[in-house]
Amino acid sequence: AVEINIDPGVFLTNGIMLGTTYEASWKVRGSGIDQTIIRSRDVGRTGLRAPNNCVMATLDPPWVKTLEISDLTLDAQWESQSERQTSGVKYACLFAQVTTGIVRRVKCVHWGSNGLNLDLSECFPLRVDTYSDKDTHILIEDCIVEDQHRYLAGYATAIMVQTMQGQAGGDRIAWGTRQSPSALIRRNRTSGIYGHGFG
């Protein structure tokens, strides 16, 4: 297990990678929204999980077994990204593939995408993927997603949860047989979103 506690302050990064093996359990805790700010440097087109260029993300593969992130602000710093008007390039805050995931009191700001390639114009600033299994559980609560930036027709789904049914590593039980919810999304706030608040 890995536990990281971050003091108040602004911390610049080329991207924080979480997880090294499937069995890894990670807990990252800041000192509060707008107290601990993790800010992306100009990563061009080479950020974590490019072309999504995330401030914080898990590897792909493997998936992280348990991940908890809380009490911080993730700043993708759109205005400082030199490739923000390059076709298909986006800047997001958090992307995680997990069995059990908790995202609590996290703020995502200054993220965005462009519409130069409509098939690649959707940004997912806060995204958690899981697979179809009775043991998977995702909780996203008390988070804020705002300050979207867009060039031409860039748009977004602000908070995204996806079950990887039908994709590599995703099928664990047959589609439609799960009896319990895979995710609980509550008390979050999105504002000024061109696109969807939740998907």
C-alpha cells in the first residue's frame, strides 16, 4: 500500500502516475481544496495518457486495485499548454482505472479540448473506469469541476464513470446480471460546462 499526504501549497508536475501493479493500493490526500494545488506544467502532447494529458492518472495496464484521492485541486493549466490548439489534444485532471475507487473533495480546473477533430474533441476532466464485476465500487462525492476551456467545438463530460464491458480486461460477469450499483455519485458540482455534467 502507498499513502501520500501533501501539505498546502502549489506543486508543479509533468503528471503524477499512480499504481505500478494491479495489487497496489494508493491513497493520496491533500490538505484541502484550494489549499493543495497540483498544477500541470506545459506537457505539450506527451503528458500522462496522451492525448488526454492528465495531471494525475493510473497506468494502462495494469489497473489499481484500490485508489482513494481526496482534499486537493488538480489544475490542468490550459492557458499554458503550448499544444492546446493541436488537433485531438486535450488536457484533463484525473483518469483512473480501478476496482475500488474513492474521489472525495477534489476540484478540477483549467482543463479543456479543441474541436479540430470532432471524433477526438470530448474531454473527460474527472474520469474513473472500472469493470463489470460484483466487487467493483466507485464513489465520487463532494467534488467540483469547473473552469472549462475550449477552442472551436471542444466539449466535455465533466464527471465520467465507465464500466469497461466488452473491452479488454473488462468483462468479469455477463452484461445485465449485476444486482448492485457499480458507482455512487453524489453532492458534486459542475459549472459552466459545454457538454454534459455527468456521463
